[in-house]
Amino acid sequence: MPDTPTTKQGKILVPAEDLRTFAAALLEKGGLDTEHARTTADVFVWAALRGVDSHGIARVPAYLDLLDKGVAKAAAEIKVESGAPATALLDADHAPGPVVLTAAADEAVARARSSGVAAVGVRRTVHTGAIGYYVSRIADQGLVGIGFVAGMPNMGYTGVKGPAVATSPLAIAVPATGSSRAPLLLDMATATIALGRIRQAKASGTPLPEGAAAAADGTPTTDPDKAVMPLPLGGPKGSGMSLAFELLTSVLVGAPILASFHSDDPSGRRHRQNALLIALDPAAFGGADSFAAAVESTLGTVKGLPPADDAVGVFYPGERSAAVAADREKQGIPVTPKVWRDLTDRAAKLGVGLPETVG
């Protein structure tokens, strides 16, 4: 293996476009066709640019494993079903999430253009990736994007022992059309802490925050060696939101996850996720121009509020991640040595050349 290049921060910097091409090449070697490999790489690099490294380029090896094991289907037969002009259902046939949710976002935009609003459900996909990408894709077309995802139970539920519901995410993107501002992007999970944070704390021996994680029996713990699952954000609020998202996605599209997971049916433990994307066209709610002006006024008002004494500034959701993206687009995307070694090993096995690094 060639020596691992490093920066002063101990990370490797790779130009965004080179990293996108590299990731796409690996995924294509893993079985995806050229278009789907590029789409999936786009989602990973989008997350990496914004500093969401848990859903960034580090996901490539995991997706290669999903494809190799058949958990994700490289040649899935995605079917589009329509029940009404403003609704559609995409059966993913276990296609990777980035492939089918990108298609769902585009479907939602197309239907909302003619109906004013559209809802597109997705069933039987495999790991959706950063759902902020899909609602941002809708917002890039001047529409409001809303997304929900439900997955396999891996989080506690208030009053229940052990994993009960999923760390289901919610994302909302509101375009700032005609403005120099970044779109508002709220992208959050229903858990207090991500599973990745628990793994990182375990590796470093760092105590977890109070009330963030629990042991196998559901008892809250700050010991990363005992923690096996995150606790819901805001207690019953987070667990209630997760349950609601299961009903709005899995149950709505006819592919319940929670009930089958907790049943005696072994197939209920097979990995899968469901989603719902909604697009709203401001033109159908009083006019696109007036909406854009009001968004600008609202965000400007928030930015103009007096900051707290200990605050470095006043920010709205998505503003800082957009700034990180702009910086990483110029400077390169940092990749940890561990992830770089994993990518290098995969590239060697698959016969893919490494991208150029910065510096």
C-alpha cells in the first residue's frame, strides 16, 4: 500500500470532484450501473462537503459490503405506482437509498409543478443516506422539500426496555430564491446522539453525555463500553416522533417495519427503510415572489436579533453547513486516515486508481 498522505490536522484532503469520481468508480465496480453509482457518490460527497462525515465518503465501504452481501440490490427493479396526480409510490426492490430517493425527489418536483403539492412514498429501500440531500434537491428547484425516513429499531422508547423504535430523521429545506443566503435546511434525527458517536466514544474511552445512551436493558449510561443504543431526543417527544414517522412512511406505503421487527418472524429483522418526500410549490400558496421576499425578511430578521453574550453569532439551520461546504469546495474534503486506508484497500482490490490529494 502507498504511504498515506496527511495534512497538518492528520487528515487527507481530496478535491470534491475527484472524490466524487473516485467514489463513483468504486461503486460501479461494486455492481451499480454508471448513472446509479454517480448518483450515490453525489449524495456521499454532498454530506462530506457539509461536514456530515458520518454520512459522507466513509459510507462507500459500507455500501460496497451491502451490495456484495445482496442486502442492497445493484440491479433492483424500481417501480413507480401512482394513486392520484399529486401522489406516487416507488417500490425500491431493495435498491440503495440514494438511487431511489433521488428519483423520488425528482418525481415529487414534477408532480408539485402541476398540482401545487406532491407526496412520494418509498418502500423497501436500503439505507437512505443523508436525507437533507433530497429535500435540498427539491429546494434547488424553488420548492419547499420535506422528508421523513423510518428504519430498523435501534433506539429506546420511553418506558420500554431495549431497542424499540428507529432513530428516524426529519429534514426540511426552504429555498431562499433570489437571495444570497443559503436555503434553510433542518436535518435532524429523533435520537439524542448518533450511533456513530457512541462508537467513537467507545474507541476513545470518552464518557457519553448524561441521558444520551442506554445499556442493553434500557438503563441510561455514560459508559461507552456499556452503551448499545441512543435514547430519544426529549424523551417521549423523540420516541413519539419516531413512532409517528413509522406510521407516515412504513405503514402508509404498506411495508411496516416496527411490528414485523418485534414479531417472531425472522424476516422482520431484514434490513430495510421506508421514506416519504413532500414537495410544496410556493406559487400555489399565494405566489413565488411574495414567498421569496417573506423568506428573505424572516431569515434577515433572525440574523438581526441580538446574540446572547456567549454566542459567536446567530445562525439559522443549514447556514453553517453551507459555509463549510463552500470552504471544502475550495480547500478539499478532509478524509480521516482510517477511512482513507479502507478506501485505498478497496480501490486496490477493485482495480480503481486513487484520486489526487491536496498538498
